[in-house]
Amino acid sequence: MITNKSMLLALMLAAPLITACSRDQDEHAHDGAGGKQDHATLPAPQDSHGHGHAHGSGISVTHFSAATELFVEYPPLVSGEAAPFAAHLTWLGKRFTAVNEGRLAVSLVGSDGTEARTESAVSSTPGIFRPLLKPGPAGKAHLRLTLKAGEITSEHDLGEVQVYPNEQAAAAGSPEEADDPAAIQFTKEQQWKLDFAHQPVARRDMHASLMVTATLRPAADREALIVSSTAGVLDATETAFPFVGMKVEKGQILMTVTPRLAVGVDTATLESDLQQARLKVEYATQTTKRLQALVRAEAIAASRAVRAEHQERLARAELRAAERRFGMAGNLGGGIPLRSPLTGTVVEVRTTRGAPVLDGQVLLHVADLTRVWLDAAIPESELGQILTPMGASFRLDGGAHVRTLEVGKNATLVTFGGMVNTDTRTVPAIFEFENLDGALRAGMRVQAQVYSGQSSSRLAVPAAAVLDDSGQNVVFVMLDGEAFARRAVRLGLRDGDWIEIESGIEAGERVVTLGAYQVRLAATAPAAMGHGHAH
């Protein structure tokens, strides 16, 4: 016989679950008690943990495996009474996403070895599984939830739980706990819609560094200036005129220069000079032969033949010069070719097609940007902090990630100047490294951190986890799967994408590293974030 009192108790037990999540109408696939099954599981990471607490008379647990995060809500377990579980499963990674595949098995093994077991597919709400489990005999039991999705098996061992003999014992054994009024509610449904992630706070090696201004430029042996070898005009050839960003090969003709003729000189005059030079050579050659014959016949002195040979050589030299002048004026061979001395990219163009140029004028700047230099200017006043630079880090304006250079690993220290620049009162520290993705451009100015070579183990979080909240540095710490707390922190060293935390949080606590601003918004303007659950 069901009394009014027992009916009221049942309603009290069910109420927290009704408000916990939206109850979609899905089909529950579940079994009765069954035998144990063995699964190949992913190993749990060192920070894997589970914690549970009562929301009213319901229980919630947050637990981590290597592959997934579990946030599960269920009522106090009563022997023989079906208990609905609302299991929120999230794939861990750079961005946390809802598990939308596979089956979730719930196993409850009593102290006598009997097992109650059920399985469920994902509900109509991605990420939420709703298995229904009927516990066995009252007493202590071991609770385990296992997700099988494709080739991945993710196990969440929640340890020992209590199975009560009846609803009255469950109500007495599960006293109501008041929620923390300062906790920020941010539901799984809200988290899954955003770029969201969190990770445990841990110690890591942090490098002492100095913030300086730096310039990116090509390595010294990987750039060249193309200059005109003579005064003239750039030919308007059919080939593409060089442009910034153009890829060029070593030895490639980039442009040609037609030499400028002297004032009052035209091609007809040059042609006439060439013909006269040829005639002079012909006459000098004949004269030399005739005089040499007379010398052999002892008809004249040998000195006359020697003078004739000199005149012949002078005539031939004048002919060669006349040929060169006429050839350049006539643009023979396409003018004087200007070739690239290296394979690379045109980074600067200082002229245009058909423009007049001077002898020695810089026309193009070609650079090989597959390896570049970070030229950091170390102030004279800060030199005492750095003995030997061991690396550097920098971020491009608007870039998402810090690029870290480590001498001996992915960078080379080219020089750490021994002389202070008298104008800037700085010393250069130059690092060479690869720019294979081509994202870096010559001439970029960046703010860089130069590592002094000293490092120590410190508590640190990703820089993205720290927000400036009205002038105070804060992070958001995870209390359970859907509750977070705002913590003011004191910052220390900055090392690339990481910031030292001197106080405010402890090792092992999980901080929001992606989506911290949205959690802050949920605390200050909950309506702006919408409602994650349908109550």
C-alpha cells in the first residue's frame, strides 16, 4: 500500500533531477543485472579524479579519464528502485566537445559480487546519456561508467557508493546541502556551444626573460640587392616585371638594362665608327705583313715592323670597343641582363618598367625567407640580467600563439653583440630560425622575450586563462562539471604562452583555459549566455 508520506518522499527525490537537465524523450536501452565484462581501457591521467556532492537530495560527480570528462547526476541509490542517470560526456582535447556517439554502460557491483548493469545510447541531446539502473542489495557497492565509442573505450571508476534499503533510509542518509551562492553556473550545453577547455594547474620550468623590441629580417647570407651595372633604360620585355612576393630562382634574369648613349651619339654614328675600325684593322694587318717581309729581305730596319705590329694591336682594340658600343646600342642579346644571385622572394621593388636608371642604382631586393633572424635590441641598462641568451619568444600582432625559440633545438644564436650602439644604447642578440610556413615577413617589428638562461619550477597556467577583470587579474576555477569560481591571482614570470601564478590557486585545481570570458559573462550577465537546461 502506497501512503501519502511515501509518495511525497518519492517526489522530493525526483525533484532535483527534473531541474538538473532538460528531459528529452529518448529510448532507454538498458539491461537487468548481468555478468562482468572486460574492456580494454585508456589509462587515466595522473590528474584523473572524481568528486561528488549532493544537490538537494541528488548526487553529482565530476570525473576525468584520458579521453573524456564525465559529469553525472543521479538520485541516492535504493535497492530495487530504478535510478535515472544523467551522464554528460565531453571529449577532451584542445577544444572540448560533446560525445555524440557510442554507448555508455553503468555497472554497480555489490560487496557480494552481484552486478547490476545497464547501457544507453546518446540521447536526443548530444553529449547526454540517460541510462536507467536498478541497484541490487543494500550496502556498499562499486560504481563504474564505461563509454565505448568506435575504437575508444573510456572508463570512469567512481569508486564506492551506498545503496540504501528503502527511500526513508536514502532521505536520511543524503542530507540536503545548500549550493555555494558564489559559484558561477555554466552548464555543459553552454560549454559545448563554445570554444571551451580547462586543465589542471601544475608546476613547470619557467625561464627568466627580458621584454625587448625586436625586428625580423633575412639572414645575412640570404638576401641580395640587384643594382644596375650601367646607366640606361629598363627594357620593356615580354616577361613579367618583378613584383613584391614574386618567387625567383638563382640565375634567373629579372630584367635587362639598355645602356644610355653619350650626348650627340646615335646608332648610325656607332655603325660608321665600327666600319672605320674594321678598315683600320685591315690596313694595319696588311702594313704589318708587308714590313715584316721587307725586314726578312733586309731591306728595312726591324724597328719599322715592330711599330707596325703595335699599330695593328691598337686597331684591333678599337674594333672590339666599337663592336661593344654598337652591340649595346642595338640591344643585341636583349641588353645587359640582371640576374638573381639566389633563390628566394622579391621583397622590394624600387623601379618600374621602362624607367631610366643610373649606374649602381638599387633596383630590387631579393631575400630567402625560409630562414630568418630575430634581431632583439637589449638595452644597455638590462645587460646585467643576461649572461648568454638561451632563446626568445614572440607573438605576431593578432597571432593566436607565441613562437618560442630555443638555442640548440630550433634556433641558433648568431651573435650577442659585444659593443653598445652609441645611438640606441642597445646590444643586438640575434637568433636564426626556420620560417618554413612563410608567415614571417622581413622588416616586422615585434615585442620579444629574451631568455636569460635561468629557469626554475613554478606554478603556471596558460596566458589565455588569465583575464583582466576591472584591473584585477583573475582565473576561473572549476568546482564541478557545471560550476566555477572566480579567483583573484598574483602573477609572476611570463614565459611564452605561460604565466606564473604566485598566489590565488593551488596545484591540481582546474582552470578554464579556453572560454574564460564567457564564464565571466555568465557570472555578470547570465541572461546574455542563455539557459543551458530546460527546466
